[in-house]
Amino acid sequence: MQSPLFAFNDQQTQERWSLQNKQMLRIALGGHDDILARKGSMIAYQGLVEFDAEYQSRGQARSRSRTGEGLDLMRCHGQGTVYLANLAQHLHVMDVGHEGLTVDSSYVLAMDSSLHHEVIAVDSLYGISGSGKYQLNITGQGKVALMTSGMPLLMQVTPDKYVNCDADAIVAWSTGLRVQLQAQTHSSGVWRRRGSTGEGWELSFMGSGFVLVQPSELLPPQNAQIGSGIAAQYGMGQQGARGQNQGNVWS
């Protein structure tokens, strides 16, 4: 049998974490190195691999209930190869080092089980659609796979060169950065999207590190509804964009 499909064979590599393609993650398990993955993200596997629901402590459950931020994870363990994906989103593997990573939980596909994650509050007084009050802080040594809608942009932040990002496009940043929410300076215009420009809230990052943004401002990948009315327009409230479209990832 012949077909162009045979060009998409399994990519052979010695790396434990690798991309099969831009939208599919390949992880090799050796029997002693469990990974945590988003529930339902497994699309195929080979070998003796098992999948179990990851236990949430009472504190994690309370934090999830109070903040709306958290992860629904499954534990993948055994010996074999696991393939993960989510709605054909673009995938990116990052090493989490001593500086840590702050990210919206909706953009996390998988991580090493050795990593620690907890919900933290950031300097955001309002529940802005792309970046709310609470984010996920990931620390330790290991790898994490992030998802974006389209190919992202990684911007370096230095003490003499800070970065401003649209709050709806931000994906993740170095935990050590100082973060400040910004809008129009005079109070009567704070709820407007900068006159007729269509731009609204932004996050300002200062310090040393990096910021990751995606080329999408909460545009659902499958034409899903994101709410209606004034709350949806500004991405706030239970009926707003954040209420129904968690960080541009539908699962």
C-alpha cells in the first residue's frame, strides 16, 4: 500500500519529550518517570501504559473553587510512548528552571510529575478574560508542555526594557517578573476599549525574564459562543469570555 500518509510516521528520537509535529506531543515513559497530563488529552499510546485520575488535596479543591484556577489532570505511568494533543493547538515544550513559570492553567497540556504547581494571585484587580486575578505557578526541575492558538512570540524582559502585552493574548511569563495591570489613565475611560482602537486592558512586565504571547485574543478554535452583553465585551463576569472560553482552550 502506498499513500502520502506514510510520511507522517512516528518520529524516532532519543528525547523523552519531543514533538511529533506542531500539534502533537510524544512522551516516552520508562517506568519510573510519571507525567501529569490534561484529562482526555491522550490520542494514542504504545506499550504498557496506565492512566489514573490525579488526586486533588482538600486545599487544592478549595483553591480551585475559590479562584476558578487549577488543573484537571491524569497520571500517565508505565513503559511505553504516549501521544497527547488538544484541539489541534500548537504545542511547545519548556524546561522549568529556578526562575519558575506563571501560566493560565488553560494553556497547560502536560508536565513532569516532579514539578510543583499552586494557584497564586497576580496584580490584576479585575477578572480580565485572558489574565484574571489568579494564575498557576509552576516550580521545580522538569518539563511542561504549553498550548497556544497559532505560533507564539517570546519576548525578553530586561530591567531597562519592559514589555506590555494585551491581557487577552498573554499565555505565560517568568514568575520573578513584576506585573501590573494597565488601562486608560483617566477613570472615565477605563471601561472603554481605548476609544475606537479596539484595545483594552494590558499587562506590563518589569524585571528580568520572558513573556509568551499568542497570536489570538480569545478567539475560540471551533466557533464556540463566548457569551453576550457588556460583560462579554470586556471579558468579565460569569457570562463573559473567561466564563465560557477558558483561555482559548475548549475541552
